[in-house]
Amino acid sequence: MKKHVTKKVAVAVTMASMIMSMTACGGSEPAAPAEPATPDTNPDVQTPAEPEEEPAPYTVLNDPKTGKPYDLGGMEIICRNWWSPEDGSAQHEATTQFEEDVLAYHEWLEKEYNFTFKYCGGLGWGAGITDEFTKYATAGEDDQALLFTLPDGFQGPAFFSGLCWDWQQFDTVDLSDIKYKKNPVTEYSTFGDKTFGVLAGDAEIGNVIYFNRRILEEVGIDPDSIYDKVENGEWTWDAFEDMLKTVQAYDKDGNGEADYKALCANGVGAAITTAALGNGGNIIDKDADGHLSSKIEDAKTVEAAEFAYRIVKDYFMNWHDPAVWDDYRTTYQDGKGAFMIEEGYAGQTWNFVGACEDESGCVPFPTKDGKNFVTTVHGNIIVMPKVYDIEKARLIAFAYDAWETLPVGYEDYNSQAAEFNAYHLDEKGIQTEFDMQKAIKANYAGYAPDLEISSPLDGATWSNVYFANFDGTKTVSEINDSFHDKYEQVLSDWNATLDAME
């Protein structure tokens, strides 16, 4: 049962004093303080001061169309995802002051603006929720008020098939607000003057390097020296490969086989993508007008791909059974792999790195010169099916925007901080997760399924045709040459579709 909380008076006073910048957009101001009482001419008689009104704890926002406070008419707004309870019930009671204050604010929002909002799960990740979105968005019905959370890599067809509302058409949302700038997903989902998806809140972390401290110590590598290299600009491709060689050569029992797997990875995709971004290249890029272009033949991309291809081939592929895609995770979790390329969430206490008996460290993927470390976009995209008229859509957008606004006093609050601190990593590894929030770079390879780069094919399976060609039998240039013509045509068609959209 959700814990009912009352806003603390101290926070309320802080809110009232700050007034929120939104007041300028029509919000009501708190009453001016009462004038001090005028003393009676009889010094023996004290005129009691009038009681001061308790300041309103939140700023009421007015609808620019009516000039009155928003009224959503009892609308029940549901944001569908794949991890929340299916019935939208709270997963836990508030255990911190922040959670108490957010719950109190949400209760006020629902009462003040006459709506309810909840996140409901029950849909499968990937094709499961994508198919459900497509089904609702194409049925022509608008009997509900639904938002959908699409995973990165599945959003392209939804965007370019005209199934999503453009959030820039809503006067109820300010996409320049800080909550949409804390992570790259809103910008990532913006094409020219159209924004097909949004996400409020602090950034999740994409690809990083995890390492097993016990194994490194056993093979003669000081784990903390890796952090020193990061800080000193020495965490380079060469430094990383030297460590991989050291692990690969470790054969304590003398049976002619390495005791540990040097590198664990989900194929070559993450390695090539992250190496390319850190080297100033990309796989698929986007210009200011929202047009996509292929960068696989860019010199910086090719250089990075050659490095990433080599380390995966030499230190991982010879261990890997392609039929079991996640065996690299099992290998690392079982304490048999020294390094692993994976997204930041894996370090959570309840995830597979967090479940390791050995302590792990975490550093960025290395760069050629040991500078300008990057990570990749990781985030789930909130989209609105384009089945509602503009009036209903703008109110749904207002509800999401208000729900994801932090109470006054928490503007600088990092919502990921507590989660990072609970990661099962060494202290500097946790700090790395914090630091990488500011180093995210986008790659748009997943937008067009026909590109066959880590994107959904037929809505059910993952197509990795491009990366599958990195099988040890072809060079990077040969692989790129074989995809050149197709990519040029697919992206030309894709950009024409964007230009034709109203």
C-alpha cells in the first residue's frame, strides 16, 4: 500500500520562496505577508497580529489556452513499459526524504489537475512492447490516454511511419527544460524540427569496461593502475591490449591454455561502436536537419573498427559460441573473464555484474590517445501514439511533463546517484559511472532496420548483418565496401521520408 505522506513545512517554505520560474507562464503567486498590526494608543492593550497564511507548497500552472489552472477531466494516463508492476501499483514505500517529497508532490498534482498517472508493465521488452504500440497506434482508437516506452533500437519504424506525435507541437511542454537536457534521449529522438520521443531525468550509462580485480591481481596487473591511467591520459588502445595479452598469456598450470578469458563481449558491435565514437568517428550519424548519413568508411571510424575488431577476434572470438549470445555474461559472472564490454546497468547489485562474487572495477572504453572518453546512449524513449486529437495530446504531454518535474529544492538532484552508490563495484568504479553521465555520444545505427546494424528485423528478431560480417575472414574495408551501395540507398530513402513528413 502506498505510504501517504505530508509535505514538510520547511520544504514548503523553500518552494514558496523560490516561486518557481513557471509563475511567469501563468502560475499563481502566494499571498503577500500580512501588514504588521498597528499598536493601540493604549499601551496596556495589545492588538493581536493577524495569523499569516500558510504558503502554497507548489505553484499552480495555468493552461495558456484558458488562462485557468489545467483541468484534465479525470483522465487516467498510463505509460506502458516492461518492468513496472502490470497493475501500476507502487513497487515500494518511500524510504527517503526525496521519495516522500516526490510522492507528496504527485498526490498534489493528481488532485490539483484532476488526473491520475501511473507506469504499468506487463509488456515484453523489444518486440513485445513495440508490437503493442504499433497495434494501438494503427487501430485508430483513442479511448485511452497511453504513452509507450520504446527501447533504443526499436524506435525508428515508429518514428518514420508517422505513428508518433511530435512533442514540439505541444505548448504544454518546454523541451529546453533541464530535465530533458540531463540525458541525451530527447535530442537523440529529435530530427530537424520534430521530436518524436522524450525522456526526462538523469542519464543512464552506455558501454563501459568492467574488470575482475581478483583475476588482474593474480596475473600481475594492479587493478588500481587502470584508474591511474585514466586520470593520467594513459588509458589508450595500446595499454588495454597489453593487459589483454597479459591475461591471455597466463597459464599457471602449464597445460598450454590460458587460465582466464581475457575479454568478454557481445560480439563486435559494442566494441566497434564505442571505439569509433571515442575516435571522432561514428557508424550512422545525424546532421542538424535530422538527416542520417553513413560514417562506416570515415577514416577515424575505420581506424577504430580495426582496433576493436582485432581485440574481439584475438581475445574473445576464439572462446565464443555464437549460438549462445549471452555466454560472455556467464563467463564474467562465474569469475572466468578478466575484462568485459557492457552497458552501465550491469553493475547494479541485482544485475549480473552485481551478482559476481569477485569485486569489479569500471572504467571507460579506452581511446587511441587516452583522452576524451565517451560512452554510448542508453535510455528508453517515451512516445505518444498519434491517435489523439491535439487537445487531448497536449494534456497528456502536460501530465508527463508535470509528473517528471522534481519538486522545488531538488533541481540539482541526481536521481541516479543512490542507484550508482548501490552498485557492486569498487569505489572508483562507482565514480566512473557518475563521471560518464557527461560523456554520452549518440550513434543512430538502430533507426533504419534495413541498415541491418543492431536493429529489429520483422519486429521479432535482431538483425546484425553488418557486424556479423566481422567474422575474422574479411578486412574492415572489404566489409564496408560490400555495404556501401545499400547504405547510401537506404539512408537516401529514409531522409526523403523525413522531409515528406508534415
